[in-house]
Amino acid sequence: MHWLPLALLSAFSLASSDAVTKRYLSELRAGDLAFARFVWTGLLMLPALVLAPSLDLPAALWAKIAVAVPLELLAMVMYMSAIREAPLSLTLPYLAFTPALTVFTGYLILGETVSLRGVIGILLVVAGAWLLNLPLRNRPADFRWWSPFHAMVHQRAARLMLGVASIYAVTAALSKSVLEHGPALTVGPLYFLCVGMGALLLGLIRAPTNSLKALAYRPGWGLLAGLFMAGMIFSHFLSIGQVEAAYMIAVKRTSLLFGMLYGALWFGESGLAAKMAAGGLMIAGVFMVVG
């Protein structure tokens, strides 16, 4: 299958998991949210690994996973904190910086380069997300292009999401590099099973009672969020193995558009028309990347 529909599926699955988490699990603390989401997802990876053919997994693969796991855990705790503290429409747009940063991490870790057209497309995606974050007010004078900079300084959730975007630029390149050591449908689930096991170990060491309560809290919704994450994982690894990491991550950031729709339709967040107009820039960027 071509990488583009897989990347879009990954975007939709990620946005869906975020929306389910915010609607039904946001009463949990950030650390407990991250624990439950990773452990549920890790458990769902087990069948894929049981059914996978035996592989000789080299030390280099385990070394990359050992670097990636603590980064993934840190990013998820920050991510959960941000979406608990602020509306999806004010937090998710900052993730659009990930593909721009992946241009650099892809070069440093993978030796990948992108074309001028691809760079323009990535910048359009980032610009669209930037506009999505501009405050919506009744008076035109309230619109300021530098408002997101203001949010970065004054809103903890914005700073958290910028940190997440930076970490994900590194883990995006690492997630592609593990494909050098086996097929996507094996090393992808292994990667996230290790993340899930890391979350389980950390949770049981940090606060075993709270962690087990987090798993037991609305388990049906936790499982659904994990299922969407599982869909994201499979489509992510199948897609990123076919194209430069920065391009795939740029398309995956259309999860922001799906997130805007969830925010409007499910959480009653306002300004959908203006946000979708800004989303047109992101879609134009995707066409540039794909073209």
C-alpha cells in the first residue's frame, strides 16, 4: 500500500485516541494517563509478536529501543499533562513543529534529505498549524500573529507540547531506523511493547496502587484508546518505511485537523470555520509533500 493513506490513517487513529482519552479518562493524573495508555497499547502489541516469524534481533536494535523508550515515556507524560490542562485546539497545533524538526533529525540520524518542494510543503503544514492556534475573538484587533509566542511563554500546556514536538522529532527518526533490523509488522509492535513494558515498570515502581487503579479506571475506554493507538502504530511503521521521515510526519500531523473536528463536534470548542480555513494551508502542504 502507498505510504500516503497509511500516514492519514495514522493521523486519524492518533486524533481518535487523544479525543477518547480527553473525554473519558481526563480525570486521571497525567502520569497515570500515560501509564494506562502505554500499557494498554503495549498489551495489544502482543498478538502481533506471537504471530510473527522468528527473527534474529541484533544488539543495535535493542540499543535504539533503549534510547527511544525513556524519550517516549517522557513525551507521553508531557502530552497527557497538556491535553488535560487546555483545549485540544490550543495544545495539538504545537505538534506541527515536529515535521520541521524532523528535517534535521532525519538528516542527523538517518542521513535523509528533502527536496525544496518538500521543505515548502512542510513549512505550509507548520504555518497552517500556527494559524490554527491564533486566538479567536470578536474584535479584529485581538488577532496577533505573535500570539502563539505569547502562549509559549505564559501557558504551561503550550510549553509542554513544544517539548513533546521536539522529542517526537527524535523518536520519529529512531522509529524509522529500527526498520533496518526487521519488517514493520514485527519491529513496530516490538518497539511499542517495550515502551508499554517500560511504562508498566515505571508505574509499578513510582506508585503501584495508583497505576493499577488507572488501568482499572473505565477499562473499556482505556482499551478503546489503546486500540486507536495500536492502529496508529501499525500504520505509522508501514508508512514511514516507504518515504523520508519528515514527509511522513508532516502528513501524520493532519491529526491536528482531525483533532479540530473532534474538538468542535465532541467538546463544543468554537471557531471551527476559521480553524478549517487555516487547515487548508496544511492540506496544501500535504499536496506539496506528496507531489
